[in-house]
Amino acid sequence: MPYARWRPGLAAALTVVLSTTVATVLGTASPGSAAQTIGYPGFSGPAIPAPPVGLSTGNTMAAIFDAESGGTDYWMDRLLARPGNDPAGTWLMSRGRALFMKTHNPGTLGFGGQVAYWESIDDRSAFTVTASPGTFTEQVAQRWQAPSHFRSVHTSGSVRINQTKFITQQNVAVATLAVTNTGTAATTVQLRATSPYATTAAGTELTGQVNARNNLTTLYPRLSGDDFTVTGGGLTRSITVAPGATVTTKVQLGFVTSEIPESLTEYTTYRGYSPATAFATQTREYNRWWAQNVPYLDVPEPAIKKNIYYRWWLMRFNHLDADIPGQDFQFPTSVEGALGYNNAIVLTQPMHIDDLKYLRDPVYAYGPWVSVGQVSKGGRFVDNPGDPENWSNSYTQYISEAAWRSYQIHGGQPAIAGNLARYAEGDVKDQLAFYDHDGNGLIEYDWGALTGNDADAVSFHWRAGQLDRTESAYVYSNALAAAQAYEATGNTAKADEMRRLAERVRAAIVGVLWNPSRQLFEHRHVATDAHVPWKEINNYYPFSVGAIPNTEVYKQALRLFADPAEYPIFPFFTANQRDKAAAAAAGQPGSNNFSTINSTVQFRLYSSVLRNYPNQWMTAEDYKKLLYWNAWSQYVGGDTRWPDANEFWANWNAGTRTIDYRSWIHHNILGSSNWTVIEDVMGLRPRNDNQVELSPIGIGWSHFAANNLRYRNADLSVVWDDPADGITRYPGIPQGYSVFLNGTRAFTVDRLTRVLYNPATGAVTLPAGGSVTFSTAVGGIQSPTQVVQSSARMVDLFAKAGTDLTSARPNYARGATTTASYTAAGTSGSAAVDGYPVNEPIWGTYGSPNGTDTLEVNLGQSRRIDELRLYFRNDRAGNRYRQPSAYQVQYFDGSAWVAVSSAVRTPTTPRANYNRIRFAAVDTQRVRVQVTHASGFRTGLTEFQVYGP
């Protein structure tokens, strides 16, 4: 399978030694032996719902929402609705910031199945409702699920219960129950609601306390129902219903946490709502999110258009925003698949970021790279430690590269780029330190547990031992990203250093991995200095990141993509198929699955090659086929009613053109594709300056539109309407290829072509030809470093990562001298004043015999100070450090240590990671924190920051 979990310590018996190389050595300038012969897929299913309003030059998604905001029926719900018996399974689409159903039993009233708070708590239901007398049976054909809510019908004799349920943004599970009497006489129905998590009576509700999985946080569930009473650990209500009448009630369970105060507020609010108001509020607020965050994309193929919006939903469904104190899941992040392994996996985070950067709120794209940077201890990027069961060992990631593109789109204070630069540098250097055993600039690996490929990879099976890997290309691209990020901060020395490191890796790729006898880039068997003839799509990563010189010699390696017997457009396998057959013949068949991870790799390759390495073997038509087949694979049987992005697929039946096996993880965000439509088909190219660049890959579409992309604090729209066909598809918008900025037309050209536009002057340059039919200067576009990110969420995100977006005040403690009452081995006071509160290094007191300890910072000279920021370590896995039970800030007044006065702590009690303490200003050279250790633990500080007024 392409994405199983492998852990250090497992036997690596996946190699075989062959005495021969491939039988055929390809000569110079060998053409492909075949063309990509697969055609286009066929889609089935009913007509896809059209939005209530058409494209405008303003905010089309907002207009769509406004047209329907007075009711409870919304276009996005209709577009993605799943009626009746869903072949993908009974998964509940509705979820909150952290609360969702890991499994879902729709036959049970309430939320039967396994409830999860970031992950399954302990494999029990959230709450269930029973109705008596009688046995109630769900009428599956009447089931109707939309992203915002789920509807079901349950009957017993003459009684029908229509259930509508949903999970709110702030983690409240709500079920409304409409009890209808279809008989001729009055009937009484007894309802009883119970939750394994709320069993203690507290007035008219039930409460409880339970730890989330891995003890990451504490939940305080609260269960209540409209006119229900507490009886025997449950809630009961007796309802008498007249013939032909309906009585509606409601039950809600709030998963309250101290770190999300809105969870209690929302529970209380929904408890007070009538069932109708609760439902109307949920559908309105859930669908408002689309209007606020999603750009409207229009394309001529309805199945691809629906898949685009399905992918937007996947990003939302597989997003975790639990704000759990500490540095596990404190930062908003994308997870690998909420219904599967459910962790922030470094392999797929850059794929997610590439799509997430086109959500209008930058927190969705920035959160994942900040999260991985914070948890990775200042070194190579690793999976999130909040779920240690699902850690993996992966260097096949380009997080920094993707993160830099997100910065090119959204921008922000140079301090944001500073965080990225530091994370990226640590990752690149530590990747080489950890994997480059022979010091030649290439990462080495020795077995097939290659995350995202696993048993599908073949190169590891050729001969036992370490291989120099072409995945080193990602070290190159991440180093370039670090260089650009440092340049954004003005640190040219560091930028030059990272560019030199990138060039060292690039030179090694070209000098070591190029096999002139076969004119291919191949992994190198280190012990024998032999090139490995068995290949994967991974062999082409260097082309994807632009690490290869654009010469006819090196472009010969691309010839294999003309032959579907080598690298078919679809299925988008990991392994070269001829090499896979050779491995199977040698007794190492492995698996031959394919997934959206693989199509993402192919998209990246074509995106780079068609622009930077034009050749006779890879065409825009191939790209178009990849686009269509990628969308087709998302749909069960090609039926557009049932999109299901499984973890992977297998058993492609070429005769029937069917996927005969879809894996067990459903609605998985692995991989990405919306960026391909925006950046390749529509042509928008992220840049480091304030220019707008379009560079489309022409696939013959007559029209398309991307409306209201958020681009450096401006709203940018791209519209194409082919003037040659005589059909006007977007009334009020001129034909041609146009860009609009904040609703104002900036330019129009007569064809799909590369465009460079200067918004300050209105100048349009067409390097590939074409004619300008309109252009004008439009203000408002900024370069990335000119943008100021000031939203509360962005300020909070970076404050917890040690960076203040609200002020340029210096941190007086950075690099200062420290003194401690006790310092654990392997820690240091200097680690707490290095400027970054990453998980390690830290100042720690593990082993201290003291009940209290102090860390002092000598500022070097007298400073006027009024604020400290303290970042306490919580190492749940090591179980040594917790935030202190109490702490006090003191300063030296020249003769004694004195507690600061008028101290205001946020939060009021110590919390893992970020704590802010403001106090009456004092003049001092020495300041310290005195911590009282939590019972059974000691205290660690990842960072100690000092500021003045």
C-alpha cells in the first residue's frame, strides 16, 4: 500500500540482489516507443447543481451565499449532498474544530459510533437517543447528508422520527428530533438520551470529565435536552403526539475545553435555541465559511468543477484547530486523514499547503508549516508527536518550498518569513546530517519504507544497502526556500549560505545520479557505486523542482513519459512499470497501488517540465488527461454523486476501465489538485514581487474563471472566455484573458499566453506573443513583505510560535546570559533565549531536588521592561515536563529580588507553551522567573522573552 505505517526496528527484508542490470540500454536521443494512448474518462450521475447566481467581478461566493442566506438550503450543501445509501460508507461529513465522528452509525438516533476529539477518545458513541415503545428502524433510502448536516428518518408503527443532526464549529453535537404521529389516535413516546461521557447530574443537565486520546487535553462534556429531565444517569422526556401532529425537540452535547472558551459559549447558546433556530443557525454559519474562505472556480467540465469543491470540503474536514496547550496540536494544521491515521504527516503537508494557500484566510496555509516547524526541535521535519503511534520517517517532503509559495500568495511582516527561514534551515541541514552518511550532498536510505510509496517502490529491491536518492531534490528546493525567506528578512548572509547549500545538493544530483549510459537520473547504490536501474516517479523529482540544467542531454530522461508501458498517465503508479515487472520476475512484486499522492507528483512534474524543459515526449494533452483522470478517480465508479478520496486505489482493470479496489480510509486529503487548476490551467504564478504573472498550460478549454483569490491583501480574479468561438459565457465580462483586482479590470489580452503585469504602471508584457486589448494601472497590490497580517488568528498563531506581529519591539532576552538554580543534563539556559520556542532545545529541570527553581536572564545593561513571555514545555511522550503549578516574575532592584507589581497573566493560570505576563514597568538588568513544579513533574522552558514599553 502506498502509505502504510513503518517504524524503526521493523525488519527490512525487502531487498534482493540481482547480478544483471536492465536488458536494454537506451541510446542517445531515443524517442518514446509509444504515445500516451489512454483517452479520457467518462463520468456518470445526475446533473450537477448550478449556483443561484453567476460569475461576477465582485465576490461570487459571497453573492451565492447571500442569495440563499435567508433559508436553510445552500448551494454547497446541494452540490456535495449524498442521498440514500452511500457506497463510500456512513461517514458523517459534519464536524467541528476538533470534534467529529471517527465512525458513524446512522441507524442510531443521536451520534452513535466512535466520537473523536482530534482522535477517537475511547471508541464510544458521543450520545444516543432511544425511543419507546416499539423498535425504530432507519429508512435508509430517505437518508440525506450534506456537509453542514445529516438527515435521517426512523419509523416504528405509526410513529416517525425525522432526525437532523450536526456538529458546530465550536464542538457541540446537536440532534433535533421531529416526532410525528401518522396514526389516528394520540400516542406517547418516551425519549431517553445518554452519553458515556456525561453521567453526573448538574441541575437539568449531565456533566463529566474525560481525557482526549494520549491525554493531550481534558474534556468537560455537558449533555442537555429541551424539556428533558435528569433520571438515572440519563435524560428523559415523555412526548404525547396528537394524530397527524409533530412535536420537535433537541438534544445537545458540548465538548467543552478550557483552551477553547467558545466551546462553552456555543454549547450554552445552542442549548437555548429552539430546534428550528439551531438548525438555521448551523446551516447559515457553516455555509458562511465558504463565502469567507473559498474562491469561486468555474471550469467547463462539471465533474471537475464538483471535484474542486469536494477538495475544498476535504481541506475543511481534515483540518484540526484544537488549540491544545503545548506544541503538539496547538497550531491549526491539516491532518493526513481524519478517518484514518489522522496525524500531521510531513510527506503530505506540502501537498496540502499548495491547495490550502488558496483559501482566503492565510491561517489555513501557514498553520501547517508553523506547526511542523515548532514540533521538529529546530531540525529535520518530523510528524506531529501528538500521535506517536503514527510517526513515520520521511524525507520525501517539500514543506519549506510549499510554505514559501504560501508566503508569496499571502505575504506578511518579514518576521513571518523569519520563522519560515529558521525552520527551513534547520530542516535542510539536519536532513543532510541525518541521511547523508558519506557527505556527498545526497540523502541516503536503505529500505522500502519510503512514506508515500512503501511496497510500491522498486529501487530498494534491486540490491541491499544504502542508496543515494533523487529525493535529495527536495533538500535543494527547501534550501532555496530558506534562502528566499532569509532574503525577505534582509539577512543576505544567511540567504547566500542557503543558496550555496542548495547548489551543493544540485551539483551532487547532476554529478552523481546522472547515468550517461542510460541517459537517466538513477539512484546510486553507495557500496558498489552502481546506478540502480529500477526506478519510480521519484527519479524525476529533480525536474519537478528545477534542479536540472535545461539541455537536450538531460531532457533525454523525460522520454520514458511518452510510453505508457513505462509511466502511464493513468493509473499514476509509483513504480516504473517495466521495472515493476522486472522486480516481480525477481520475486519482489511488492504492491502496485496508486493514489492522489502520486497524481500530485505527476502534476508537479508536468507543471515544471512543460514550462522549463519543453520536449517532444510530454505534452499539454497529457497534462489534460492527467487532470481528467485524477478527478475521475475521486468518484466511486466515475459517478459524480459519490466523491471519495480514498488513501489509495488498486487493481485497475484496463478492460472494464474500473478501479476494483478502493482502500479503507475515506475522504482523505492526501495529495492535492486545486492548485493545478489555478496555477497551471488558469496560469497564476506566485512571485516574490508585486507583479502579477500568468503562465497557463493550454488544454483547450473554452472558458474558466477563478474569482476572488486573496493575493497579498487584494482580491484577484482570472477569467478566460475564448473570443474565437463567438460565445459570451460570462455576461458583463469581456472576452479574452483578463485579470481583475478588487473588482476592477486590470488587463485583457486576446489569447491564453504568458502575461507579466505591473499594477503600478498598467504595463503588460507578453513574452510568448499575443495582443493587449485593455490595460490600466490598479492600486492595492503589495509585495509579500509589504503585507501586514493583523487578524486575531494570525497574531495568536505567531505569538504561540514566539513571534510578535503587533510590534517591532526587540526581545531583550535574546542571546542574553542566563543563570539557573538547576539545569538538567542535555538542556541549557541559553536554549531558552535563542529566539524560538520550538520543542527542543530547552532549559529543563528534570531531576531537580527542589520544589521551586529559577531561571535568571541578565540583559547586559539596565532596561525598562514591562512584559515577559514564557513558553513552558509539555513533553507528553517523555512525561517529564509540565507547565508549573505556579510561577512568579521577579527583578533585581540592586540589592534584592523583588516580585513585579500589578502583574496580569494571560492565561491566568500557567499553561503549556505560551504565557504572557504584563506588569508595572521597572528598570533592571536582571529578571527571572521562579517556578513551582507541578506534582510529579518538573518545569521546562522552550523560550523566555523580555520586552519593554
